[in-house]
Amino acid sequence: MTGKEIFDRCQLAALKNGLGSQEFHYGNILYQALQLEGEEKVFQLLEQAENTGKRIGLGYSSTGFQSLTDPDMAILV
């Protein structure tokens, strides 16, 4: 399954399960990751996550962490 297909599957699950569900929360994380990193990187991370049993999370670069702003990168968790 491609990263785009995984992304679409997660977004559909978020819509189906609705506000407050774990799927909705993860769908929002993926959308934020897409805004931060762009399609190519997020889709690659989704493929890696699918193959390793991990998920995508949001993190802070060393400079972002110091100012305690919003997350500024996507990571595998």
C-alpha cells in the first residue's frame, strides 16, 4: 500500500469514527504533519510506519523545543 493510500485510509477512518475518536486524533496529526513536511516526506513516513508497526507523531527540532512553540516536524513513534 502506498503512503497516499494509507493517508486516505486514515482520513476516512477519522471521518467515519468522528470527533473524539483515536482515529480522528490520528487523522489530525497526519494532516498537521502534511502541512509541516509536505506530501512526499509524510507518505514515505507512512509507508515506514506501516512496515514497522509504528505511527507518525509530531515533534520539535532542537531550536523549536527551546521556544516551546507548536511542533515543527513529523517523526515516527
